[in-house]
Amino acid sequence: MTAVMPWERADSKVSGRHLQRLAAVYIRQSTRQQIVDHQESTRLQYALVDRAVMLGWAADRVLVIDDDLGRSASSAVARTGFQRLVTEIGLDHVGLVLGSEMSRLARSGRDWYQLIELCALSGAVLADIDGVYDPAEYNDRLLLGLKGTMSEAELHLIKQRMWHGRLNKARRGELAFPLPSGYVRRPSGEVVFDPDEQVQTVIRLIFRQFERIGTLHGMLRYLADHDIELGIRLREGPDKGTLEWRRPNRMTLQTLLHNPAYAGIYAYGRRRVDPRRKDPARPSTGRVVQARDEWLVMIPNVLPAYISVAQFEANEAKLAANRARAEAMGAVRGGPALAAGLVFCGRCGRRMTVRYHTQHSKALPEYQCVRNVTNYGALGTCQLLNAACVDTFVEQQVLAALTPAAVEVSLHAADQILAERAEAEKLWSQRLERAAYEADRARRCYHLAEPENRLVVRQLEKEWETVLATRQKLHEEHDRFARTSPRILTPAERQTLTALAGDIKGLWHAKTTTVKDRKEIVRAIVDKVELTVIGTSERVKATIVWAGGATTSGEIIRPVQRLEQLSYYPRLAARIRELAGQGMRSRGIARCLEAEGFHPAKGGKKISEPTVHELMRRLGCSSAPVHPRRPAPSGEEPGPDEWWLDELAAELEMPKATLRSWIRCGRLTARKESRPPYRVVAHADQAELAELRERRTRPPGWYSRRLWTESADATADLHS
């Protein structure tokens, strides 16, 4: 008696309309390992072709889609076979969709219900080993929905069991993961240092040099300049476990420095998958690095360590500080601002940024606090001051702090240079030893071959010549390295270095000392510099917070725009009135003010004669003009509501340069005399004077903000 399978019974849901189209057999296995180990399941799926024939389809009308063997059904993005099936159904080419079970088709509710809906619209039916289902009928649609939900839940349970199994094993520190360069795993599962000494030397050299250099780019340049390669063990392929030497790139170096395994820490869950960033076509994407306190597992002292935990944390802090963010110090750059990245606003506590403006083809830096503008759209900066005065103060304090320890620092630097030379020499000796071994190995292989077998001998001869050429090139590079590397200091040279260290100021200003060198020195001993401008005056309260917590406070004199901002302006004005009352002219008054220690608003040693004359004019003191003006030609006197430019500037109490810029921008109407001296005549009635005074009080950025708000309002009106 022959057994009759359920799917071998005739089914009334298949009609002639279905038989006119193709029967599609969809075949899928989740992984390649399942294809190899579970071949019976694959054979059962291919046998569905016979069922399609028994349901009435000719064998040549059965379409077998097996493009998704080895691919998961959790998503349809990477499954070309499923996409092809959906396309054929949408084109009304398919009347029957066959699968051994519904989980073969989809394990995602979104993909499954999309397939059901498409089959219902096109009139196609679905079938598995249990029966035939018409998605256009409610009962069959309900059953198909239940099967799809069970398939999706089954996948979730499988993943959940696997996840908890991995996590439980990781909490014991036993879950194996790919090891970084410098480690190997023994057959017993124990993780040890790479047995190759050169691999270990390179790893230790990278961490020591990063501690000295402090930046990822600088570290990468150091490795490139010294032609240092990283030893990598191949993780897959026929040469799995073979050591291969590669030039490190930025991403490799960054991953190495961030890896806690080098500090002996077993870590799991350092990265989580963010569905918003994941590309469904690339399963390995979307991983986001988590903060250290959010790691799922962190067990110290499990792996052999190249560095201490404290050094690993210091490296992490250094890499975070080097990032170009407002809250980070940032890496050392080549700009002239000495305290860049260290300056904090004493009013709001935020880090101040550097702004450069050009004057006489020279970049002049300024420290500004614009956090309120950036974050909240507020008008005006919190603080803005010239960087030169701040850098001078910081430089003086740093040199004063360095002078007592200059000798000790210089000798330590000399010892550090010798230690670096010894490390590099050790690495070179290992590279030369490896090259000699490779050459000797090629020689032995050549001599072991039969001379008559020329096919083999010729190839071995080429390999031997290549290895010999590589060794010769390596020796030449080592000779160049030896010639350019610093030699060992003699006692006399160390004594000279000690004497030179006494002139720390000369070393600071030496041509060989770069801006980056000075910044590195400042950052090594200074944590931050807090600045607070006293009102709008020239006085700035400065506090240097040294590494270790000690503080040094002082007062800085900054340049300001107007004399009225000076803290001693009332005394200055009173003194000018007093001297003018004694009958003194502007030149004599300027000399007296210089002798008494008064300084101009924008810096400098003395107040100039024209400045004194302008002040006397503002204060109402009579004085002969410094440069007598040429009388205006007849008929060129200003008309009604017209002003000479200097008179209008005095009326509005503002610089003439600002009025000239307003004339160029069209905010102020003006003309020039038709004859020499071609003075500027501005037109401004009482209403325009009031408008100019109001414009003068507007904060910086007012016009840009108005244009932005008007544009936003116009866009909103357009959409409404």
C-alpha cells in the first residue's frame, strides 16, 4: 500500500486561470552551513516541483527560484530571489507560489503581509506541504496570517536564545571573539601575546609614541615616516593564521587605540545596532559605539596587557579631547593663538573659540564666546577680546613656571630621545633578522630542488632574488636611519644642554621652536584659562588653572574701541580739562599724558596728538586744530540738512569709518565736493539722524538675523 501525502490530494482552489500562469517554487536555506549539513531539507524543497506537476502544471511551466540559498528571511532587502518572486507575482506571471513552509518565504511581518496582499490582488494562490491557500478568501487569509506570525515569532525566539547564550558566556569571559593584532588564541582557548617578537615590539611602540605625540594623525605620520608596518594574522581563507605585514591606515590605528583588550580588559557589547543607521543590504552596518558605563560586559585582568588601564583611560581622554567639538579642547593646530582650546568664559563658563581677522596681510586672532549665539540664537557675543594680550600673559606665567625645572626637563628630554632611539633600533634589528631568515629560507629551498627540474628551479630562483633585493633595500634604509638619527650625547654635550636650559626664554623664542611646540608645552602644564572682562573696560580678570589644580590670577589690559570704555576715562577727561584750562595746546597735553602713564584705547605707549585734539573737541575745550583745514571753496558750503562727515560723526558720537561703510552700503546718502579737496558731504535730516542713532545701537548680526527671519516668514506664508 502506497502512502498518500496531504499535498498529493487534488485541491479545488486551483483553477484553469491559475494553470495558465507559472507555478513558482521558492527555495531557501538561512545559512551556508545549513546547506551543507541539512541537505535533506534542500532536497525536500526541490521536490515541490513534483507537487506542482501533480496540481496540473507542466514541468516546463514550473519556475524554480533558488537565488536565496544561504540567506536569512528576516528582511527582503538582500534577498534577490524573493524580490524576483514579488516582481513576477506583480506582473501576473505566477498563479501558484510553493514553499515547504511559510517560514521559507518570509520571517518578517512586513514582507509576509505584502506578499499575501499582492497574491490576493493578482489572484495567485499559495501552497505548502499542508495544503493550498487562497489569500482572497478570509479564512485562508486568517490562517496565512497566523502562519506568518508564528514564523516571525519563531525567529525572534531563536535569536533570543542565541543572544542570552552569548551574553551568559561573555559574562564568564569565555565567549571567543576575533583578536586584535598582537594576540593569538591557543588550541586550548587561552589568549596569549603573539609569539612573534616584532609584532609585540610594534604594538608597544605605537602606544609609547602616542603617549608622546598625542594625536592620531601625528602617530600615523610617525609610522609612515619610519616605514613601520603592523603584523596582522589572517582570520580566514587557506592561509588562516599566517602573519602578514601591512601599512597601518587611520581606521586601523584608531581601532587599535580604542580597543580595551590591550589594557587586559575583556569587553563585550561595546557597540550596539541602531536600526535608524542600519543598511538592510549590509548586515554589519548601523553599529554605534557605546559609552564605557553602558558596555554589557567588562572584566579587567582577563587578557595579557600591553598597557595599564590608567594609560588606556588617558588615551581615551586624549582622543576625545582631540575631536573638533565645542566642548573639547581639540588637537594642537598651527594657528598663532597660543591658548587656543584652553580659554574659558568667566561669565558663562563655556569654552571660548578662536576667530581670525586679517590686517595688513597678517592673521590676528581673537577669543570669543559665541555659545549663546550658536545654541540659542541670542544677539551679540558674551565676550570678545584680542588674543595677543591673553597669550602674552599666559606666556609670561608659563615661562616663570618652567624656569626652575628647565634643567631637569632638558635632561629628561635627552634621555627620552635616547630611549626612542633604542626602541627604533630594536625594531630595525628585528626587521633585519626577519629579512635574513627569509633570504636563508629561499636559499635552502633553491638548493633542495632538483637541478634538472627547471620549471621549479626557475621559480625558486626568482623568489630568492626577490628576497635578496628586499634585504638589500632594508639594509640601505637602515643605514639612512642610522645617519639621520640622533647619536648618544657625550658628557660635554649634556653639560652644554644643561647650560642652554638656563635660557628657557631664548629656547621659547628660538626659530627652531614652532607654534605647535609652544602649544604642546602650554597644554602640558595648563588645564584652562578663565577670562572675565570687567564691564566693557580694558581690564580683564585672568585665572590660570595649572595641571594639578593650582591657580594663578592676574589682570590683563586689552585694547578697546573707544576711549570712553577705559576705566580711567573720567580721570583722563578731568586731566585734559585741567591742562587745557592752563592754556596748553594738544601737543603739550599729549606729552604730559604720556609722562603720567595714560595709554590709548587700542593699545600703545602714548596717546597721540590728534587723539588729544579730538578729545578736547568732544569735551568742549578750545584748542587750535592740529592740521588747519583748507577753507572750502566758495559755493561748496553744506546745504540744509547736510553735514561734513567729521561733523556728522561728532554729532552721532561714532567713528567716521562706520559712516563711510554705511555710505558704501547705501544706508546713508552722501556726495563729494566738485572741486578739491573733494570732501564728503552727507545728507541727514532730523528723522534720518534719529534712524542713524537707532541703527548705531543695534548689536552685531542684527541685519543677518533680520534677513533670516524675513526669509523664514516668507516661506511660512508661501506654505500656508
